[in-house]
Amino acid sequence: MKKAVYTRLLTDPFLNNLPMLWSKLDLAKRQALLQKVFGESILVSSDRKIRTDKLSPSFQLIEAIASSDGEIVTPRGIEPRLPG
């Protein structure tokens, strides 16, 4: 399976259900979610592009999975250990 497929399997369920999740959260939890997703402050440039100063840990993980050249393997300590 290609790395892009793994990234999609991880992110699609979360992103597809985000509107439903958002609608169920109160203001404090919405702010907490935004902080976790974006981390730093959100900037709007003069040409109306929206971005952040720094990539949040959430997106760093997604980027790392997407750009990984290795196979996804079973970590040690997970039993039963699978071949490979």
C-alpha cells in the first residue's frame, strides 16, 4: 500500500466528520480544537491568503506519514508480532 493511502486512511475520517464534531462543541472546546490543529496564530496576508506561522504537530505528523519512504511496520512490544 502506498504512503498516500495510509495518510488518507488516517486523515479522511477525521476531516470528513469535522463539521459534525464542530457543531457539537461548545466555545471552549472549539477554541481548544483550533489550538491543537493550528497551534500558532492564524495570519491573513494582504492578498487574503490564510496561513499559520508554523506547521502544527497534527499536520507535521500527517506530512511525515505522507513523505515517509519506509514501510509502516509493527512496533516492538505489540504482540503477536507480525512477520516483516
